[in-house]
Amino acid sequence: MNYISTRNALRTNESVSSACAIKRGLAGNGGLYMPTKIPQFKEGFLSSLLSRSYTERAAEILSLYLTDYTKDELLEDATAAYSKEKFPEGATKMANVNGNAFLELWHGPTCAFKDMALQLMPRLLSRALKKTGEDKKALILVATSGDTGKAALEGYRDVDNIKIQVFYPDGGVSQVQKQQMVTQEGSNVEVTAVYGNFDDAQTAVKRIFLDKTLIKEIGKAGYIFSSANSINFGRLVPQIVYYVSAYLDLVNEGRIALGDEIDICVPTGNFGNILAAYMAKKMGLPVNKFICASNKNNVLTDFINTGVYNKKRDFNLTISPSMDILVSSNLERLLYLIAGDIKTRNWMRDLRSDSGAYTVDYDTLRRIQEEFVGIYATEDDTKATINRYYKDCGYLIDPHTAVGAYACDKYREQNGSLRPVIVASTASPYKFASSCLDALGYKDIDGFDALYKLAEVTNTVIPAPLAEIKDKEVRFTNACTPSDMPSSVLSFAGIVKEN
Ligand SMILES: *Cc1c(COP(=O)(O)O)cnc(C)c1O
């Protein structure tokens, strides 16, 4: 299986192996890597996985995409990534609440769903460096809206031949998220605040990846750039696994029969998680509709409803900060799958132009709307949903998951649909304890006080990885502007700039 760029790659003839796509992260022409074709489940494939463990299912599904890795390698990596030590309660859990199947993806080391991909991806990258005969070390740059940064730091810490630098928006992440990052241990890590929002940081990182002078300079110091953001295909494959696995669990629980269609609802930011679900469908998973749930930064739901993607709009800081995104990178992959590389390249050019917007053609919009529904939640909707689920069902959800739950319930109400819905539950409520408390009527309790209060109010236990960080030493206090990010990267790579 080879990988090509979403932007007109056929004409530049750049086609690379899966290991190479994971190593490079971003394609040379600014596009994102995609497999040349989506692998299909063979007859009997899904039923053969019913009795298998999560890691075995993972190895089988990963091997369909990562064809230059052996199944043994993939099984070994998945087993290490989703071990009892990393995921004491198992890789995923499903909670059946209010008629929805909440797929809890946050039982890993940083309490957010990003762990599902980022515990595995460093292992895939380590192998990719060897498989591609790379003699340089990888320097990973991450722009984070909060959760990716910590999950990537934790996944990559002290991995041989890899360094990682994380940029987070100053003031744009929660106190707990910030404390998780600035106390990160490891000899190969760097954490830097950026004066700007997530999009500023992400845009600057993408620019650095394509900057020929910088690439040369770090090359001389023995490094290549790589990415851990969901623009890297290595982030997406592990995410396909849990949708397939959740479906199989529903079959095993007798809630559906093999072959029955379900819906999938995903609280969405960069469009990575929902795209993974879509890819599972394209492989043959029986899915009817995808409910794309946005917060007040509703650029995606507007797009799904109108065909116009317009990033020129107010940026809102919300209580679901990991979804505070105006440029959803992975939407490019959906456009590529639906409309092809030439149209995609043109739309991405329009998006970068002064207009900051693109409009897809009627046929493309119709095809998107056949499979996607876009619904957004205001801040009040989100809080009311946290409150309602806790008061009515005794189930505490975080603000991101609440955006999904709101959209899901609204969709079912509008359609009278009885089809089971898998709702991606993307973070532990403790990661956003202050907002959860606020929604439950306990105002103005911040930071670590909120962790203790939430435990008291809901009679639940603070997850160990969050309980520990309060008293940890702060290691990183650096901050820079987006335009200073390149020099920050150079100095982390040990290069002193002369001028
Ligand atoms: C990253 C994140 C999201 C958004 O996921 P995307 O793949 O970027 O769409 C939603 N919720 C939480 C808690 C996250 O960390």
C-alpha cells in the first residue's frame, strides 16, 4: 500500500511507503498523505475479530494500512501501547447511557482520547526510521489546543533518536492541561507557550515543516522534522481501530447483529477522529450517518450545512478548548476522498488566500450531506447537557463529550432514529473539572481545587495521572510569538543562529 498527497500528487509522482508517510508527516507539496486506495474488509473479516482482544483487532486492522510492517511487529507495538500499565481499565470502555453508547477513549496516561493514537505512534515512528534507512534523528513539532501536546509528550518521552517540542496557545488551555505539559518529564522534550491561538501555532508549525532553509539547517545538525499532529497518517490508523472494535463489542453485547447499521457521533475539532470513523465505514463497517458535533467555533457544522468553509470569523475560547479550531486540517482528507486531488488543491489554495474561504460544488456538498450531519452546541447547551446527564443518568461527561451528547440527542430527536449511536467520549471529566463543576452549579472553583471538589461532589476518584501533577516541578516557562517559533526550534535542536 502506497501513500500519496491530497494535493495533486499524482502529477508530481510522489508516492511513498507507509513507513515513509509516518516519518515525514506532511507531504512535500503541503498536502496530507492518504493511501492510494482504502483497504476493504474481506468476507468474514469482522466476524473473525469478534472473539479477539483489542490488541489483536488492532494488529489486524493496522496491517491493512501499514503494509511494510509485519503483523508481528504491529501486535508487539499494540500490546505495549495498550498495556495494563498504560490503560489500567483496558484500552476502551463503553457506557450505555440514555440510549447512546459512549465509547470512553480516555483511560490512558493523559486522560484524553489522544492517548489511543499517541501511545502507539512513537513505536511506529521508531520502526519507520529503521525501515526507511534514516540516519538522522526525528525532531517532532506539535501544535496543541491542549490534549495532543501532553499525549504526544507522554508517548515520545525518552524514545531513542527522537526529540519533541510542543507549542501551546498561551492562555488557551486549561490550568490542568498546562500543568500537565509544563511538568513533563523526559530528557528529549521541550514545551513552549505561543502568544496567539491554536490556529496561529498550527499554521506556524506547518510553515516550519515546509521551510527549505530550516530543513537544511536542522539537517546539518542531524535531524529531520516529523509531526505528531493528526496531519500525520500514523495518528489516524490507530483511531480507525476503536470504531471497528466498538462495533464488534456492540455485537458481542447483543445490542446489534453483525451487519446492522449504526450512527457515529464525534465531538470534532481538527476532524481527525471523525475522519477515522469515516475511513472505517469506507473499509466496510456498517455505518449510516456521522454526526459532526462542533462547539461555538462552528466552522465545520456551517460547512456541512452550506458547503462554504469560511475561516474568517470570530475565534471563541470555549469550555471545550480542544475543539477551539477554525482550520480543521483533516477535512482536507475527506474532500480528497470525495472530490479528488485537483479540486482539493484548489480549495486549499482558496483557504490560504485573502478570502480565507472556499465553496465546494453542489455535487460534493450533496455527497458530504449524504453521510454527515453537522450540529453545534453553544456554551449553554454544553453546560445544560453535562447537568442533564449527571442529574438524570448519574453519568458525568466532560465538556467535549457533552458537545457530542447534545448533538447526538438533537439528531435522534429530529429524526426519531432508533439506530444505536456510538458517541466518542474524548476526555475524562476531571481534565475539565472546573467547567464540569460550573455546569453542576458549583461556580468559580478552579485548577486543582476543582479536582478535589469534583471528586467530593460526584463521589468518584481523581484519575492517578491527574492527581499526581499538582506537586510536580515546573520545568518549562518559555514563551514566544508565532514568528519566533522557527528560532525556538533551532535552539532546541542545539543550533545557535548567527546574525
Ligand atoms: C482533540 C480533541 C477533540 C477533537 O478531536 P479531532 O480529532 O481534532 O477532531 C475532541 N475532544 C477532546 C477532548 C480532544 O482532546
